[in-house]
Amino acid sequence: MTEFTFDNKNAAKSGCKVILTATSAVKCGKFCSEQSLKKLKKAVKNEGFEANFGEVVSIFDGEEKIILLGMGKDNSLFDIQLLGGKLYKQIANATCVDMLVAKSQKLSASEVACNLAFGIELGGYSFDKYFTTKKQEDFPKLEKVNFYCDDEKISLSEYNNLHSVANAVRYARDLCNEPANYLTPQVFAEDIKRLEYLGLKVKILEEKQIRAENMNMLLSVAQGSHNSPRVVVVRWEGDKKSTEPEIGLVGKGVTFDSGGISLKPSARMGDMKGDMTGAAVVVSVMKAAALCKLKRNMTAVVGLVENMPSGHASRPGDVVKSMSGQTVEIIDTDAEGRLVLGDCLWYLQQKYNAKNIIDVATLTGSTMRTFGFEYAGLFSNNDKLAQKLFEDGEKSGEKVWRLPVTKEYDKLMDSDIADMKNLGPVNAGGITAACFLQRFVNSQNAWAHLDIAGVDKDDKGHPLTPKGATAFGVRILSKFVGCY
Ligand code: BES
Ligand code: ZN
Ligand code: ZN
């Protein structure tokens, strides 16, 4: 893991220097030698460097590598994070880097440095615990980055919150990348329990207790698997005296989704180890809140189950009675996420005082096909909540776009033999799934549902999300709750 220092005059000679610049008229003060500056100016001219966003020129001066990084104009904080992620690729093989930063049009040098560090942390994530033969030199080496600025003092204090969020993103990615033979519901629950050292309260319901709460929809998903389910409640009380309406988070934690008796085709079925991303995300947001010592109270409930076919598995055609008392006809055992979430939403509202409720789930292939890998689907019964999430999405780079949840669609979920069915017609699958969830939300509460199917992983890799699990949701929700 990379360590960041700010204005550390005693930093070791790094062998790699980076100069961030908004213009091609390069200045470096005492940061590099006259000779290096001359070489740089020559390279700038030869390569037509204009200091556009992400543009790079580099030179070697003896042993020392110097990289000039263009910052472009009119940057947002997110642009700077993206720049940090892009820069990471250039410096991943250095051990130590010294970096000269400058303020930009709208941002202070401190903001620039801290958000670059955040971007480097996100972009520098890797999941390599299962390699046994790779050599040490195949892994990234970047140990330390030290930021300097000529005009302004840059401070570490602003970095603390961003660093907490980066930590939470890493935690979520580790959980999501973990194979399902290791990360069973029990192991996942035990992992969450370990967060208590941060002051979070963690309560685990085992199968018997889940049964006692009548969470039969969730149990119907779990019953085909040897791995028994867990429901985990994570609570953060950052302000015991607060009278503010509390936030409640709910996450889909299907540790593996084979489809059950409605078995999925085998192509890419392995991706379904990531069907617990919603749960990893909401638990990680709680971790971020604890690390930031956020001054508010909030609760997360996650349903951890494995969806498997077996002689014990639930069948298409079965009818189950949810914790809310409403009955559900199971049309397709692969539409299991909503069964898990419905009971968890109900549990949260029955037992805790949450007024603003957000659930996160890799819920439907339909939403994935609608948005591809750019936006997550946002569904809500409350315009204010939806607008705030939209704005936080734009700011955090985890973008969300709202789709309707209206009574015309809701009607499509009525069943001929029970109160509702778990699957509607072939079209509008993301919307009808949201309508199903809404039947488990008290209409007095503000509720939003984020369908992150698709954006939960990145097959190609992006400057801030290396190949694999993205943990989409941690950044937007950490912003929403006020961590950064
Ligand atoms: N976990 C899947 C949704 C999913 C698909 C997540 C692709 C990530 C990538 C969910 O449980 C599911 O199987 N949904 C089905 C429902 C089906 C029965 C119509 C779907 O949307 O395809
Ligand atoms: Zn499924
Ligand atoms: Zn699923």
C-alpha cells in the first residue's frame, strides 16, 4: 500500500519526480536542477506538449526520471482523481515518487494533492492473494508519494476523509473479488464482525433467528445450499443525540448466484461470485463512516445467501410468505435478489428507525443492458432523494440515472395465486424488479434503489477501477452520507 506524505522535506531521494502543470511554460523552482529543467523544456518543444488533461512528457536525467503531467483547465475534484489514476500507471514501478503540484483554476493545491492521492490509491488497487508463483517484481512497488507545492502549504488533514473512503473501496473490492468457495455467507458475516474494532456495532442473525423473524423469502433462496444464510446488521452511532432522520442501507449479498433450479447458462456464470457486491458496498460505506468518525447515526442490513440448485432448493411455482406477511409466487428462482432484499428492507424498517433508505444490488440483467457500464439504474419514490443521489453520482464519478417506478409497471407484478410474483414480463425487467422492492417499503419513508448490475465489475480496467470488482456504490454513497 502506498503511503502519502505532504511537504516532507526529509523525503528520500526518489529517483522519480512528477511535475503537474497547467501550462507548457514549465517551472520547477528548487524541485529539479537547472540542467533537468533545460532538458524538460526541450522535450516540451519537441513533443508539442500543451499541458492538456493527462498529457505526459518524460525525460531521464542520469538516474532520475522526470515526468511532466498536464492538468488541463477547469478541473473538478473528480478530474483530479482521474488524473491520479492515470498517473499511477506511469509511476507504478517506481518505489518512491516526489510530486510537485500547483493549484488549478478552481482548486487549491491542497485539494489537488489530496485528490491525486485518492486517485492513485483507487487506481493502484490489485487483488493478488491467490498467486503463488508470480515473482515479487511482477507486483506494483509504489511505496511512497511525497507532495510538494511552491506557493501554498498542503495539509494532510484534508486527506484523512478521502483516505477513509479509499480504504472502504479497497475493502469492498477485496470482498467482491473473493471466490465464492472462500466467501460463504458465514465467512462474510465473520469478516463484517471484525469491523467492531472501529466502533461499529455488528449483529449477526443465524438461520434459526432468521426463521424466527419469518424472513421466508430470504430463506427460500438459501434453502438449496449447504452454506447456511446470515443476516447482518451494522450500526454506526456517530451522534447519539441526533434528531436527524436516519439513513438506512440495505445490500444484496448473494455470495454465488447459480440461478438455482432456474439454472443460469454456464457462460460467465463465474461472474456471479460478485452477486454480493451490494452487501459489500453498504458494509464498506459503514466502514468509511466509522473511519471518518461521521457525526450521524445509520444502519445497514445485508442478506447473505447462496443460490444453488439441489433436492432442497425452492422450485418455480412455490409460494412463500414474506416477513411482511405478503405472499409471493416464485416464477423464476434466478430472480432471487428481490426476495432477499424484500425481507431485509422490511426487517430494517421494523427494527430500526431509518427514514431515508437506500438499497444496493446487482439486481437485473435488464438494467445492465440498458446502461452498459456507464451508469447504474436509480429508482426512487422521492424526488429530493433521487436528485441528491444524481448529484453525488456526478461528483463522485459513480453516475446514476433515474428510471420510473409507477403503478402501471407495478401492476405487472400481480400474481394469479398470491399477492405478487417475483418476475414480470420479459420487458422492463429492471423497473418491475424495483416495483417488487417498493412493495416492501413503507410509503412514508424516502427510498431509493441502485441497480448496479454491470457496473459492479470492469473487464477492461479504467484509471480508477483496475480490472475486476469496482465496488461501485462506495464512493457515491460515502459522498451521500457526508464522508467527503
Ligand atoms: N444476479 C442477477 C443479475 C445480474 C446479471 C447481475 C448480470 C450482474 C450481471 C440476478 O439475480 C438475475 O439473475 N436476474 C435475472 C432475472 C431473470 C430471472 C429474468 C436477469 O435479470 O437476467
Ligand atoms: Zn439470479
Ligand atoms: Zn442475483
